Amino acid sequence: FLERLGQQFNISLFHYRNHGAAEGRVLMGLQLGSHQRSVLNAALDTIGYPYEDITNNAGYQLFLK
């Protein structure tokens, strides 16, 4: 995943949690300029992994505190 994402984004947080042998979940924080959000979304869509923007999620905001 990280190799396919490339080096154009600053990953400031990376947390992996294994959910058995079949899948895992990743919480990834990125520092983005305003023009990079659409570039990031296009890169993630190209990679094909499912993702969700949780910037405004209450649980995520508590995690950051």
C-alpha cells in the first residue's frame, strides 16, 4: 500500500490493527495542502483499497487529544 501511494504525501500518523488473518485496519494521518486532497483521493482510488475520511469523526478527534 505505501509503495503504491508513493512519497508525495507526508504521513504523520500510521496505526495498524490486525483483525484476524483475513484483514486489518489502518488509521493514517496525512498533512495535506489544500490542493492535495483531490490528488490524494485520486491516488487512493487508483490503488483500489477501501478508505474513509474520518477527519470530522468524534472518536478520531478524541484519539488525537
